[in-house]
Amino acid sequence: MKTIMTVDDSASVRQMVAFTLKNAGYAVIEAGDGKDALSKLQGKVDMVITDLNMPNMDGISLIKAVRAQAAYKFIPIVMLTTES
């Protein structure tokens, strides 16, 4: 089973994304912001779906921090945001 991490400061958005992914057969790790995501990023994570604007660490900073880790340098990352 593939694991996807969803990162968003909105609990309702995380719940919607997690519900959809779980119904599609994925395991889901939820994080409330970039710092939370980095603390939970371990083991086999196949993809990250992140918001752009979040407290503590935004999506761009999270992407840079994830890419700096050798194990996740080439992990697919999708930005899901309400920004235009």
C-alpha cells in the first residue's frame, strides 16, 4: 500500500483529502503544518500533498526541507492551495 502525507492547517481540508485518498486505497499521514510534517516524515512515504500558506512553516519551506533529505529528494510533491 502506498502512503501519502497530506499537510494543511485546515482540519476540514485534511479530513476531505484523507477521506478521498483512503477510499482510493492509500495509507494517509496527516500533518497540520510544515514543522509537523517534517517531524512525521519517516519511513516509506510515496507522495506529499501540501498547502502553501500555513503557520510555523509554509509549503515552499516544507518542500525545500523535504528535498534536502536524501531519502525524499525525488518524492512527488503536489501543492493543493486556494491561491491563484
